[in-house]
Amino acid sequence: MTDNELINGCLEGSLRHQRELYNHYAPKMMGICMRYAGSEEEAEDMLQEGFLTVFHRIGSFAGRGELGAWIRKVMVNSALMYLRKTKKFQMQTELEEVDFFLESNESLFSHLSAADLMQMIQCLPAGYRTVFNLYAVEGWNHREIGEKLGISISTSKSQYSRSRKILRKMIETEAANSNAIRR
Amino acid sequence: MQSGDKGHLDGMFNDFEYEPRPELWDRIESNSVAQEGNLAPVFAGYEYTPNSRVWRAIANQLQSNRKWKAFVWWSVAAGITLLVSLGALLRPGQRVDAVKEGKSSKWANRDDDKRSDRDLVSKVEGVRASGPQNLITDIHHDQNNHAIPCHTTPSKDVYPRQNQYSYDQFQSVAQNSLSDRDDTLASEELMQTGLASRTPDLLKMESKIEISDLSYVDFTDIKEEPTGLKTRLGSNYSPLASAGPSSSLEAGAFQSLNSGTGSLDAGSNALGNEEVFQTPVSISFALQWYLNGRWSILPGLNYSRLRSEAKGADGINGELHRYTRDYLGVMVGLQYDIIQKARYRFYATGDLQYDIGLRIKDNYKTFVDGQAILQNTITGPLGNQAGASGGLGLCYRISKRIGIYGQGTVTNYFYQSEYNLWSARPYWLNVQVGISLSL
């Protein structure tokens, strides 16, 4: 079934088409939700709300881009809404000195698989996790993140900086443990 | 270069500072994003199969939404049907209070200079027995202050719209016929217009004219006016004596008792002053469905109150008339969100509306030397109306689903059985406030 057929079916309210669309995109979208959630249950809640929004608002998909990209956008927004609603992230609003890394993410995380990295990201506090995801994975800048989450640019930078520190520490600890086992 | 010169500039730039251009940070940041955003490929192919319970929950939610929507649509349809049916049943002109049996002797007294009371009463009651009892709804006065119960002008409901004569022409003929008090002339004139034989309603009107032309009542002894509504009138006081024959309070008061036509302008004509209208305020409740990101449809109910006032000439000796009209309306609105924010939205709206007339409430006061010596409150049925409106509004979301809105609209009533503010001022601004429930 093509994307157009799926969209038209969903617009008509056909449950069969809605299921088809869900089956097609749910695993990918669940992957996204997992990055923002602290647990699988939370990710499922985000996914559920995200797909309900997709079915509710599919009429507003103009068809200019890919359906998958649009659903992904809806899903990220839905995850952020979920976190805001459940008050999962408490942003620190004080201005902190931000250290700038010369080291890129690529070199820091290059040896990690998506699943390993996912596990580490999930261990981050919700605020750090959210900003890290939006900045490092979605590619938003701090101004956009600030506007979306209702925080200042400085807070966003601070959160990102801290999340990186924590992740680096996790990686170092992980590496030390691996070396100890090898010996 | 000598070695001694080498140390000459040493330390000179230690405190040197230079403010970088503001866009430098943006460049650093964008480069940084180019670097930092590169974790996307790591997760590009990442998938995680959700538990099957997620789809079950989604499907349940979709189904219940569908049932709820169907329920709401059916409710709205049933509500509209019910209100339209009620509106049709309660049309003005059919519900104007009847002259109550047995009351006539209270308001009809002998006047030796004119025709016999007994003749009048028997004739009135004779007609009453033979025809509909909602005919006498108005009182006119002759120059000797004699009240003439009559039904001067039929409502627009009674007047056939497809007729070749304008409503104003028709009204004029009826009015003249009544004031002439010549039943033969009245009938002839009406017959000449060709209106009298067209509808059963107009035949009823002939009966009214017959009554009015034969009736003479001494107004000063009226304790209760013909509709059965109480008039607080002192037994020896005749307001006509002070108000004068051309500016009779009662003329205004009783005219508004008729099926509604001219109730507002009757008051203002009686006083000879412009009527002062207040901005109508409606209170509404609406359900909102988004058809897409911007467009939404809103069925709902609203309650409107129209108020106006007409004052006597000097405010010390004269009359004060207050008119109130209450409507309950069913509406369907189509809205387009011009600005959407998390908490509020600014929108343009177009509505279709059918208003059921709930009640006329007219209050008349006569002042002598600044004191209200006569007060009369009259309530009665009110006709329905249908119209279309357009305007702008602002809605503030107090929760995800519930919003409070206020909008200003201009309404054009294409069907209107009553004269009111919206007839007199078609482009008057209406203020509507309400609650919307988003589905």
C-alpha cells in the first residue's frame, strides 16, 4: 500500500488503513520514543499519544515531504508534550559556564552501537536526555530548543554540556570495566 | 632585528581585548551543530518493536472517539430538530395570550355617548366564541380617550411573504382601517388589496377588525387589560390626560402586546424619541472539531438578550420604556485560526444561527414630577429568527480541551418574525462570549 493510499484511508477513518500505517512506522517511531523516555512503558505511552495525534491531524499533512518525516516530527513533539505534561524534566534555569568541546560526538561515541548508546541516554535525567536528543540527534540549535522547551539558550547549553559529561563518564567507566574483565 | 628589541613589545598585549562580531557565535554554533548533530546516522536504522498492547490501546481510543463523535452529531441533529419543531409550534401570532373568558366585563364599561357596552361585550364574546381567541392584543384610543381593543397589525408571520404588496403597504391599510372605525371601509380596503382572501390568517384578521371597529371602552376603569396581564393603574388616574392623545403610554404599551411587530418602534413612536439600543450580549457553549490544522466546525447553543430604552421628552414628566428580548439559539460555526499559540488562538468565524424567541419583557413607567406614578410590566411570547453572522474572535485555552472565547460579529437575519435591534440596526456589533469544548 502506498503512502497516499494510507493517508486517504486514514482520512476516511478506516481502521484497516490506520493499522497498516501503524504497523509500517511503529518500530521506527518506538525507537525515537525510547530515546526520549526513561523506560519502555513511558515510550509506549509516547508512541500511543503520538499515533493518536497522527491519525487526528493527518489531514494537515500537506504531502510536500515524506510521510515518515512528518510522522517523526509529530512523534518528537508528542514526546516533548508528554514529558512536559508529566513534568518529567525540571530544567535548571541558572546560567552556567558552558564548556565547549573540541572533541566531536563522532569521536566520543564512535565505538558505541545504537543500542548501547540508547541505554546510556536512557540513564540520563529527563532534562539532559531531552536536550541531548534534540541537539545531538535531531540537529536542533539551542535557540530552537529554548523556544520549544520554554527555557533560555544558556540553560539549553548547560543541560547539553552536562549530559555530555555524564555520557563521557559512563563510557569511560564502561571501558574501564571491559578492560578489567579482559585482564 | 636586534635581540633587545624582541622583548620590547613583550607584555604589551596582555590586556588587549577586542569585541568579536555578534554573528561569530552563530557561526561557531552552526559549525558545532554540523558536528554535534551527527549522531542522527547512529540511530537512523534503529527500530524497536512496540508491544501489541499499544495498538490495542490506540484502536480502542479511535473507536471510542468515533462513537463519541457520532453521539454528539446525533445529539446536535436531535437538538436542532427539537428546537425547530418547538419553534414551529410556538410561532408568534399563534401563542399570543387569549382574551380570557369572563374578563370582558371588567374592562368593558358603558359609555353613554357611544355605543352600548352590552352590545360591545356580546359582539366581542360572540366573535371570541366563533374564532381564535388570540385576536385582541392591542388597544387604540380615540380623541375622547376611549380605548378600542383591536389587533392593529398582523405580524410578519401572518403576512404572506410571496404577496405582491409590501408589508408596509399592508400594515398601512390595516392601520388606517382600524383608526377609521368603519368596518365596512376596513373590509373593503382590505379586500381591495386582495390580501384578505389569501390565507386563513388574514381571514382571522378580518375578524379582528370587526371587533375593533365595534368596540368602545372607557379606559379609566380598566382594571385588567384584555390579555389578562395585570395593569397597575390607579382607579382615578387617566394617563392619557397627562400624556396627551398623540403620545399615549398605553398606546405604546398595548401595541407591544401584539404579536411583536412594531413592538420596539411602537414604543419609540409613542414617545417620539429615538430608541437607544444596548449592545447585545450572547452567552454560548460550543463543541469544536478540527477539520484540519486551521479549520474547525462548532455546533452549539447560545442565549441572547437584547435591550433597548426609550425616554420621554424631559425626563421629569413623561415615560420610560424598557424593552427586553430573550432568545435561545442553535448555531453552527465555521472557524479559521489566523494565529495559533499554545494558550490562545485568534480566529475568523462565520455562523449560521436559528434563534427561538423565549420572551418579550416590556416595562413602562410614567413619571409626573420625577415620580413614577404608573408602572406596567408586560411579558409575552417572542417570534423566532434565523441569520448568518461573521466576525473575529479570541479563544483562550484553559486546558487541552476547554477554551473560553469572546468574539465580535455582525449578523444578517434573513428570516425574522419580530422587529428588534437586529432589524433596526443590521450591522450592529454583537458580542458573544462562551466556552468551547474541543473534541
